[in-house]
Amino acid sequence: MKFAAIVISMLVSFTASVSTAAPMQEPKKNLPISPPSKAMILPLKKIDNPGKLRAFCAVDRHCSLQEYSVALGVCGLFVIKDGAVRVEMYNNTDKIRCDTEDNGIGKLFGVASVTKSITSTLLAQAIAKKYDLQSKSDFTGFLEKRQVGGFLMPSERKAIEQGYASVTLDHLLGMRSGVRWREYANWPFRSDADRFDDRVRLPPRKETLLEFAAHYKLRRPETHKFNYSALDASMAMAVAASAVKGGHLMKAFETGIWSMIEAEHAASWNVDKEGRPIGSCCFRARIDDLARFGDFVLNKGKGKMPSAWFDFISAPTKESFDLEDEDDGPDDSCKLGYGYFWWLRKGRDDFTAYGRDGQFIHIYPNERTVIVQLSDWNLTEVPSQARCIALKTQDEIVQQLEK
């Protein structure tokens, strides 16, 4: 009896210690990304009076670049050509803020959907290294054949078996997963993107990414039409995590892409409950480092990543321009298609990372130019065809720099 009493006492003590143990603390909303020891120097070859460059203030009306930047609520504009800074402009008024701090070279700008293009590059870095992917055919075969569930643990795969488990990577990266998702909604309805923010992105987080994704099923009958989805972009991170040691994506990005572009400054990324970056949005960096990222893409990875990947993401497919509700302009120059988390131009070779509030990292391969535009169209009342006006202005800047 004495022995039994001792055992019971030990069990009670153990149970009490477990029940009173502090729950695992979730990470902060944003985690830091340190720069490498050596930064890429951006030579200064700025043009005189950049505000006087010709731009558009409407799709059919020219104006000065200064007028454009005010009319389109541009917080910062940064242009590099052949690796040198040609244009750098900032606005600071009550209506042009991009968050609350003053706009300038020292500011950490938050980017929304532009982040998806960074996610695409991080995924490519991870799978290229782990699976030795080098050529375009390597990437094509891999993305067309491999399903999301194949990268997960059996229990994780089972949780999403009616949804993402059978989605191929090419459909995931092309926003054609076929999983039911409503990115936007009007009151009194709530969008799935809002639910994602509440449950996965913002503290206190209620679910892990895969717990949240388990609620979302494939459409029946199965279809792979384009459907813009933050969850598709976030699930790309689950795949990337499986390809890096310990699943430590933030460290993989810090020692990988952020080091490869030779960033000069620290950055940060909104993370989920498990400390993994949110693939769909919420990266914060200085404008010159965003330009360095663009220059890295322009130069096809600079020998640090397979160059075939950058040809791959910018090459249109037969479905790239088969998008509903994406006709934004009077001519083909304003019509966008979708690549692998990058937006493509119809009949052109330039392509862009794009965020709906007027954020761009626009790559012009032939002209060796990168344009970073950071705006906040939530604060500024902009014309209905603001995206088209921005694209036409960016094209106009490139043409003038060619003279």
C-alpha cells in the first residue's frame, strides 16, 4: 500500500507540473532578417530634376513625374539602370505616408502582395538546392508532377487530403490550385483573406497554416481557373519549409536570398505561429534593398541560383492571360497575365511584382532597368485606372532613360 501511495503521489505531482507548465510562447508578429557582412554598392548616376520627367496622370494625359507622384500617392520611387541609381524620389504630406513614418531612404517600407514574388524566389532557392534543379526542363517536370501533399508528413497530408494535398506546384504557383477561396468580399460578408489574417497572421494566432488550410477543399467538379489566393501563396511556404534544414525558413532566407542580393540593411517578415514567414504578404525592407532584389532577378540570380528559374517565371504559358476581372486599361500595355507569383505583360518581356495599393518591383530585362514604386492607394484617392497609369508611367521612364 505504501508503494502504491508513493506511485499515486508521483503521478499527481507529474500531472500538476504538466498542467502548470507555461504554454509555448508564439513568436512576435514580425521577425528580423539580418543583412550580410558585405553589401552591393549602388553607384549614383542620378539624373538632374527627375520630377520633370514625363509621366501620365491619366491613361490619355501626360504630366510631369512630380505631378504623377502626387496624383498617384507615390511614397517612394527608386530606379536603377545597369546597377546604378538613376532616380530617387519621396513624398511627404499628410495624405502620402505609406504607414505613419516619413518616407525616405532610411524607412522600412511594408509591402503586401509584392511579397509573393519574394516567396516565389525563396521557394525556388529551396527546391533547386535540395532536388538539384538546374534547367528549365528540370523545373517544368518538377512543378508539373509534384503535389503539395508529397512534401508533408503523413499526418499533415491527411489533414489537407480534400484540399491542397493533390495540388501540383505549377497550379499552386499559378494561382490555379482549384481550392475554394474568396480573396475579397463586400459587407456583410467576410473574405477568406480576412479570416487568414485573424487566425494565422496576426497575434494572438489561433491556428497553424496547415490547420487553417484543412478547412479549405477543392472545388467540385475540379477546375483550375485562375483565382487570386493568399492561401495559395502561403502554402508555397509549407513546401519550401520541407526543403530546408529543420524547416527554418527565416534563416534560409537570411543566409540565402537576402545574402545573395547583398542587401545593405536589416529587414523583417510577418510570421505565423511556427515562426515561418507569411508567403502572401507583409515583408518590410528599405527601398534600395527592394531594388537590389529586383536587380538580382534582372540578372537571373547572378550565378547564385539557377538562371533557368528566372527565364521560367517570366515566360508566359497558354493560360497566363486567361484571367477574369484583370482587364485594366484601354490597350494591351495595361493588360497583365500571371506567371509564378509574378505579373506578366502581354506581348512584352518585362514583368513585375505588384501589390494592389500601388506597389511595384518592375523588371525590364532588355533595358537593364528596375523600377521600385511604393504607394498607398488606401490613403490617396487615385483614378480608377491607377494601375494602368502606373504601368504607362514606368514604361515612359524607361524610354526616357534610354535616350
